[in-house]
Amino acid sequence: MRHIIFGGDGFVGRHLVPLLLDEGHDVVVADIHKGDYRHYAKARFVPCDVTDAAAVEAVGMRADDMVYNLSAKMLSPIQVRAKRHDFFFPVNFHGTENIIHAMDKAGAPNLVHYTTDMIYGHTVTYPMTEDHPVNPLGEYGLSKLKTEELAAEWRKRGMNISLFRPRLIIGPGRLGILEKLFKLIDMNLPVPMIGSGRNPYQFVSVFDCAAAAKAAWKAGVPNEAYNLGSLNPPPVKKLLGDLIAHAGSKSILVPTPGWAVKRTLDLLDLVNMPLMDPEQYLIADEMCVLDVSKGERELGWVPQYRDEDMLIAAYKEYRQKKDRPSIAAPAQMPAE
């Protein structure tokens, strides 16, 4: 079987490709950028912009291909309100639409597709299972929810589509918003928390995400949605406190009134000076934890990485790059 990975040169894709190659599979990476990764000695790269329907068809899918869609625009860099729809929808929704239409023409029925936990919006029930109400708080989550609705339509036409809803994905090569946190800690500055810090914060490892995509294929591409996150995430206060201790920093954690911080961030967003995307800060003090037991029951997938270890590993990578600036930065990663 051939595996075609759209957005396969991105964050999750570049860890999924070796997993499939190690089992001797034929792997095609379709993406805008090609990084300098060793697996390209075996994997084939095809230039492809998923917003271009003709480029997606030119990848040349066949009926027996296993297809993965990891292409996405993320919440970083932060966009001003007026630009968010046009930033997220061309890749996240229309790109997915182009991939599914090309699959249909080729007669290829099997797709693993990544969306986001941000389709849920505010926490209604805790922990969040896959049947939690969906009410995204912005254009990013909405663009992903629309792809899930698209998937539901094509499932009725005979496609098999497994959906994954990850929490914040971290791992080697991606710092994102964490870099701002690490700078505060390095400078021994206070680290403000939105709220008391008693609520947990949940990550998911890029390695666990790649393993989940492979597990869905092995399980026959179930027509289901699956949450992806760590097990037993600690409270924000402990998570950040342990990081500060590891760094040997004099930073202190500063709890803040969550409502006041959110209204301040709302105002900055309103005047086109956003510090964070509303989809990030509006849920920052909520009990926003994904129940990932369905993935274990149906796919045999169990997350292997702890939040504490992932955050410290990310900090170590940040320090290494800061101390050794001659180290080449990873290639641009447009995908999840």
C-alpha cells in the first residue's frame, strides 16, 4: 500500500513518515516546502499547495492509497481579527475539500484527517469526550469544524475518515507561544497566569500524534473522531513551577483575575493589537482536559509522554538554540 501525506513535511508529518518507512511502505510527501530530512532518501516528495485543486490532483492518487491530511494554518503567527478568516479557511477548509474531491476522483476511500480540540470552545462537561458540544470561539476552530462537517458528508458517500482532535502539540522543532514563556523565565521575570493556576493544562506529544495516525490506518480507518492529549495533566501552577525550578530561574508565578485579563486581551484584540488569539486565552483558566480513552479502546493508542517532560524538553531545545545560534533552524512547517 502507498501512503500519501498532505502536509507531510510539517510538524506531525515528518515524524509519521519514518514510522511508515520503517515498516517498508511506499511514502509520498505532498507539501509546499521540503525540509532537509534523512527520510527523503526513501520517501518521495511532490510539491503541492493544497489550496490549488489542480496541484492536489497532480499528486496522482490511486484507489488503493492511504491518505493523510496534516496540512493546516495554525494559531501562530497571531492574526488580527479582520484577517483570520482569509488566513485559516483557504488551507484548513478548502484545502481539505480539494483533497477529498481528488480522492473521490481517484476512488481512494481512506483518509486520516487532523482537526483540533478548539472545535469544542468553552468547557461544558469535564473531562471532554468526543461527544462534547462543539462551539468554536474563532475562525481557526471554525475552519476545522467545517472540515469535520465535510467529512460527515463524505462518509455517507462511502469514504472512511478518521478524525483527530489534538490539544496543543509540542515536540522538537516547534516552540510557538512557549517561546514567550521561556523568555520570561530566562530573564527571571514574573510569569502571569490567567486565573489561579489550579486548573490543568494538557499537551500532546508530536510523537504520540504520529503514532495515532498510524494506529488509525492499522485499525482500518474507523469513521470516528478521537481526542489526542496526555494522561493526567498537572495543574498549571505545578507545571510552570517545575519548569522554573528546572531552569534555576528566580521567576515567580503570579495568579491574576481571569475575567480581568480576558477583558484586557479582548480590548487589545479589538484595536488590532492581539497578544494572544481569543481561542487561546478565553479557555485558559477552564478545566479544559480531553478524555483520550476512546483512542485506547478502539485504536490501541495510549499517549506515552508526560506534560512535565514535554515542557522541560521544549525548554531545553530553546536554551540549546539560544546558546548555539549557529544551529540551523528547522525548515518552515506549515502543517499541524
